[in-house]
Amino acid sequence: MTRAGVYLAHPRAGSFNHAVFDAVVEELSGRGCEVRAHDLCAEGFAPVLRAEETDTVGGGEGTADAQVALHRAEVATLDVLVFVHPNWWGMPPAVLTGWVQRVLTPGVAYKLGTGEGRPEGLLKARRALVLNTSDTPAEREETEFGDPLHSVWSACVLPYVGVRDVRRTVFRTVAGSDRATRGAWLRQARARAAELLEAEERG
């Protein structure tokens, strides 16, 4: 059975991000996937990196934070990853950035022999899906800002920890969108999740 981790980063209950998260969890579960679903804000995940967690070379240090320890243990067992979050200032929300920094640590998600060396990704997961919401039109996002979230996930974070297949869909613009449009986006989110699972099951 495929094990999927689905992570939501949005503090407002009832947001469209929550609807996307719920749709993805339901779709994957309905297809027989074992889903570990995390609403990081609702769970009260503490995003601030502690001094003792800042080692980047070697095996990495443990953590005194039981919640972080559980996330680290779980992420090592997952086959696919799904992240749902808005584009805020060209970045993921702080709670998800903190999750990356505190959970995807050396010895858990990657190994780095020296500061100048290339990382060896340690995660079992080789596929990931990122579902973003945005209020910036696509052309402006690309021409003025260079689509920074693409670089964050597809160049910086996920390949570093061993994820080779990074898929991303952006729903835009959310502000002012009507019910029919949002319904179509939710169907698209389900389809992208199904495609991710099918690709994993094909190997």
C-alpha cells in the first residue's frame, strides 16, 4: 500500500487551501492509499528552528521536540509527498518553511559529508506534488518575479532530499473566483493527486 504524506499550510479554517487539502486526502484515501494528513497550523506545529537543530553536516542531531521527532520518523516512511499552500510573498507560509527546516534534516532527509559537498537524498519518497494558490496572474509571476515557488520546491528543497519527480499546479487567481471555478480547481487537484498515485504504483 502506498503511503502518502499530505501537508497543509494555511491558518484560516474554511480557506480554499483547506478545500484542496480535503479533496486530495479524500481522493488518495478512496484509491486505497494510506494517507498521513497534517494541517500544520491546526496541529500547532512550531516552525522556529532551535539552535541545537542547525547542524547541516554529518548525521544531524536529535530534537527534544516530540512533535518534530514524530514528523521526522513518519516522513522517512512515506512513498509520496503532497504540499498544499498559498503563495505568500513568493514563499510558503512560515509554518511550512519551518517544517522543512526542522523535519527535513541531515540523517533524516539527506546526508552531506562536507559543507561544499553534494547532498545524498535519503527520503524513500521519489515523487511529490505541490498545489499552490495565488492572486498573481501567471505572466506577471513569471516575468516580474521569476516564479520563486518553482525554484523553492523544484530546485532547492525536494531534489536535495532525493525527490526526483516534482509536480506543481497553481490555482489562480483565487481572489474573486466564483463557485464554478473553484469546483473545477478542486476536480483538477483530485486529478493531479490521482496521477501522482498512479505514477507511483506503476513504479
